[in-house]
Amino acid sequence: MKRQRLYIVIFLALIIIVAGCTMVFQKNGMPSEEPAGADTGNTPGDDVAEDGNDNNGDNPADSEKDIDLADIKPNEAGKIMILMYHVIGEKEGEWSRTWENFKKDLGVLYEKGYRLISLNDYLDNNIKVEAGYTPVVITFDDATQGQFNILEEDGKLTVDPTSAVGILEEFYDKHPDFGLEATFYIYYPVPFRKKELIEYKLNYIVEKGMDIGNHTYGHANLGTLDAEGIQQQLGRMVLETQKIIPGYNISSLALPYGANAKEQFRSYVYSGSYQGVSYENKGVLLVGSNPALSPIDRKFDPHKIPRIRATEDPNINTDMYDWMDYFDKNPQERYVSDGDETVISVPKSMEDRIDAERLGDKRLRVYELDQ
């Protein structure tokens, strides 16, 4: 009986020794056979890229999304529409848009392949749009009541569905891939025209992921002001906003009347301070009448960004519908995303337009299609 137990102990010891040797062999690079169908964390082609390069996390192409260049034809050096709205209400006019027409605008943009991005992301070249689609920026000047109105029913506050914010939210609910981005360029003392709701509305905008921009404190013509006056108008607007939303960063300005400061005072439009509060406008919007350049274009000037009037006035031949028609006929001039935020894709014909310094940590992909 004792001898039998001894044999069993010796047999188990031999099994342990053999198993240990097998583990050593595998550690030293000896081949091991995986069970059929085992999930090793790899799939065929993971170790070798299509170009034959070994991808172990060091190759920039690792994170590059696979797209059909011939089908998508990405052009991230193309032009982008920055739309300018003022009044949203019951009447159509030179500076006003009915809510029904605003709804129509969103629908047409969506059907034509435009997707909303924030102005801040545009300025930062942080454009995230699905491959084959075109970014568009919506801005609202003056903080009129029709842009953001609140209804009170039985003591409960609700967003007016005919106001711009209500329309944007409703459209987003139906088409979440369109996005919910807009920048409201407000001035004081009563943005959106209801004093008792200022705090509620500004916080609501920010909580929804939309932005607040500078339109001076009192809708001032900066061309008539000196350095002190400019800083008072721009800095006070930031100060008042931060009283409501502490620490909120306002980083862009829409020039009232489209008027910039005199040349000797212009640096104060871009940065300055007022009563201990500093401000910096990394983007300055004009009135303009044409699309903006891509933020990686060597001619891009963040302090002179043109906008397009959001209307379809037959007396204006440079409104948003004129430009959408233009891009339909000239698609090579339109910004088209490659869907990869780490890569900037441009056709060979646009390569000389690129400002390499503005690429940041993004990789440039230049392609040329067979004719």
C-alpha cells in the first residue's frame, strides 16, 4: 500500500515537471498551439498593415480609419459655411427668419449632408464629422427673445418650441446625427429680453453643449472706441457672464455692425482686461458674405472669419441657399470629412494650401485618385 502511494506521488511530480518545462519553452519563444476558435485578442491582419509595415502601435496608420477615398473624396482643406441668424419670429425680413423657415433650413442642411459643429471646435481644428459629410456652424447675434424663449405653464418652465433653441432640440431628437451645436452672441443688460430668466437661459445653453460668445456689453460699435472703451465693452461682457456662470470661458467675438476697432486699438479686440477680468478672443467673426476657410488653410485668419447670411432673400446672391447651390455644382471646394479626427485628408490639388503648423498632432494624408 505504501509502495502504491509512492508511485502515485512520483507520477504527479513528473506531470508538474513536464508542465513547467512547457511553460518555459513558450516563454522563450517556442511555438504553442492555440485551441481551435480561441479568442487571442488578435484578428487576421492585426500584426501587419495593408502596406506591409509591422504595426505594433508605433505606426501612425494604426488609428487611421479605413475609408474608400475614391467614394468619399475627403477634402479637409475645403470651405465651411458659418451661418449668421438674428431674429427668429413670425416675420421674414432682411435680418429675421420665421420659425418655419428656420425649421426648413435645418432640414435642407441635413438632407444635403451638412452636420453641426461648434465654432470652438472649428477654431481648434477639432472637427468631428462622419466620413463624407460637411461641417456647418450656426451662430445667433443679439440674443433676441425668439432665439430662446421660455414658457411657464402651471409653474413649470418649458422651452418655447417655436424659438430657435426649441426647434434645434426638436430636430436633434429626430436626427441625433445632425448634432446640437450653436453659438449665441449675447449682449447685456438683458440677453434674450427677459431679465428674470437670464441665469436660467445662459446655464441651459451651456448645459446643452451650446456656447456663449461675446457681442460686447452694450452692442457697441468698436470702431468708435479707444483702448479703454474696447476693454470695458468686451471685458464687462465676460465679467457679467462669469457672475452667472463662474469660470465660463468666452473665446470668440461677433463684431456688432461688422465694425472692427481702429488699427491702433485692434490688439485690444483680441485680448485685454477689465476690472481684473482678462479676456481673449481667439476667433473674431465678421458679417461677411462667403464661406470661411478651413482652419488648416495657410490663408486662414482667425481674426477675420466671414459668415453667410442665413436667408433666401432673392435680393441677396450670397445667402446660404446660394452657397449650397454653389457647392452642389462645385463639390471640390466644399469641406468633406474623412471621419478620422486624427488625420487630415486632402486631395493632391489642395496640398499647397496646408499650413503645417496648424496641423498640431494630426497626420496629413495627401491622396491622388486615378483619372
